Amino acid sequence: MTDTISTVSSLTGPSKTPALNSPARVLFASLVGTTIEFFDFYVYATAAVLVFPHIFFPNSDPTTALLASFATFSIAFFARPLGAVVFGHFGDRVGRKATLVAALLTMGISTVIIGLLPSYETIGVLAPLLLALCRFGQGFGLGGEWGGAVLLATENAPEGKRSWYGMFPQLGAPVGLFLSSGVFWLLLHFMSQEALLSWGWRIPFVASILLIAIGLWVRLSITETPAFQKAIDSHERVEVPVVELFRNHKRSLVLGTFVALATFVLFYIGSAYLLSYNIKVLNIPFIDALEIQILGSVLFGIFIPIAAKLAERFGRREILIAVTVLIGIFSFFLPGLMTSGESGIIVFATIAMALMGITYGLIGTALAAPFPTQVRYTGSSITFNFAGIFGASLAPYIATWLQVNYGMTYVGYYLLIATVITLVCILLSGREDV
């Protein structure tokens, strides 16, 4: 297959590719794909708090059911590196476009099936097992999506515009969070909580098939990136990208993984954990808790382009260092804000998601920067998804466990430790590495 692509590419010539991929088309394609993927991902996160403890773990006490639901939530993060290896291999061997289409389908099909699953009352223990399997499929697909979307943007970027182009796929995260929270907010406005738990929760999962169709249409309309086309024409592709990666780029893999650690811990404390804390501990109504999450997603999205502009002016590494220090300072205020009632929660969400927008807006370009074209898809995907394992997979679980057993102060310590590790790794990375 790769030989066929090489033959076609040599006939068409690399110089034609930039003309076919207009900036608007490239940026929209990178944004729409990650929006769909993160919508699917966060619909699950919201349902893991609001619905799944009742539907798939009904025989447990509320705290145990929530922890079990968070455990299935974490499965996707362990699947993501595997998806990064598999899709990264084809992304670096066959091309960015075809691989992105396959990743989108994998994620989308898994999401739709979740919306069709029978409950625990219908098929017993098989229900949570099937849920876990579908969650694995979601993670596997997202593991291949993110890296390709970032490369689609950055490999088409003009000189000096990589941070700006690289923030467009990052915008998919807040947009996906906004849409997923908004869907559940709308459902609760038009149906009772009982109806939502009975059948309404299935609507966002099944309806995602419409978003998938839009994403496929956009993705199929683009051509290969100029950087990868050049690698084809110059015969620079490697046989097994993941072997090349671990042989010659181990330092970049390790540093990149922990450069993104604080980003993931902050986000999942400020989203999935915060949602469960608001509902289960503070007894804030479902709808109000979702409104706080929607507010957070808006701030998250606003600060991503701000981060890109700051990086172009002052340097990506400098802004990453500054925001990581700010996250560390914020960790000391976390316990007080989280225990100050709803007003404190709103302040917490506002600050947390503003900081999140700055760090997340730059992390995509930073993780892709140290890898050469022939292993960049695999390298950026693996570092991002390894960071997901260490920073995100168990963050809601760990934060809940710490809060229940030791108090909110230790949740702040948890965020602080992640921040210190990230800061050290940024400082150990050279300017060209981030």
C-alpha cells in the first residue's frame, strides 16, 4: 500500500499539496476531528458521574459505585498508548489522512455502541464488562486521533505560526467538553432525572453518529501534509516507527510524557472529579453542576488562542514554565476554594480552566516538536497518551480517594506534586524540545 502511495505521490509532486490544503480547510479538519473525539470522550466522563453508577453498578453503595465507574473511565487511558502505537505506525508509514479517518471511525463506533448497551438489570455482570470493552475502543481510537490532528495542523503551518496552527486541534477539547456538558444540560431541561437515568442518557452516545459523518466528510476532503509528502518523496520513512522511536528518541519520550503531566491532572480534577464532588459531596443539583462545567469549558476555550499568541511573542517554553508555576501556586488555594461552597467552586473552576487553556493550548505543538517527520506521529501520540496514563487515567479516582480518606488538602498536594514534576521536565528539555 505504501508503495502505491509513493508512486502516486511522485507523479503528482509535493509542490501541489499546499495548494490543495487551504489554511481554512486544514484548520477546520484538525478542529472538527478532535472536537468529535473529545465530545465522545467527555460524554462518557459526564455519564460516568451522573448515570453509570446507577445503570452498571447498582448493587454497590454510592461511593463504591462511583469509584467503579471511574475505574471504567480510566481504561481508555491505558488503551490510548496502544492506539498511539498502532495508528502512529500507519500514520508514519501510510500517511496522516487515512490514519485519521480510521481513528475517527474506531472512536465513533465504540461510542455509538455504548449508547445501545443493555443495563446491569438486563444482563448482569456482562453489562459493565461490555462497557469496559467499549471504553477501551474509545481510548484506542483517541490514541491515534490526537497526534494526527496536531500534525495535520503543524505540518501545514507557515514559518513562525506553529503555535497558532497547533492550538486549533487543542480547541477540540473545550468545544467537546462544552457540547457534551451542554447535551446533558439540555436533556435535564426536557426530561426528569428518572427519565435521564432510564433512557435519556443514551441520546448523546447514539447521536454522535451525526458528528462522525461530518468528521469523515471533512477528513476525506483533505490531502497529505507537505512534510509527510516530502518524507515519501525523499524515501525517509522508517520500517517500524515505534522501534526507531524507542531506539533513538527515549529522552524525548520520557520528558514529553511528564511535561504534560500537570496539564492532565489539572484538567481531570477540574472536570470529572469536580463534577462528582459538586453532586455527591456538596449536593449541588445536576443542572447547576453542569452549568459550572460549561462555564469552565468556555474559559478553557478562550485561553487556548491567548496561549498561542503569547507563545509566538514570548516563546512557547517560557509560557509553559510560567503557567506551570502558576498551577503550582494555585494548588495551595485548591483546598480553601473547594470547601467554600458553590461560590468557591465557581472561582476554582474559573481559575483552573483558564490555566488549563494556557497549558493545553501549547502542549500539542510542544510534544510534536522534538521528533523528526518519519516518527513524529508515533512519538507525539505516545508521549501525549503516556501522559494520559500517569496524569489523567486515575486522577478522578485518586482525588476522590484522597478527599474521602485524608481531606481536600491532599488533593492540593497531589496537584502540586504533578506540577513540580512537570516543571523539572520542562527545565530539563532544550528550547528545541518544547
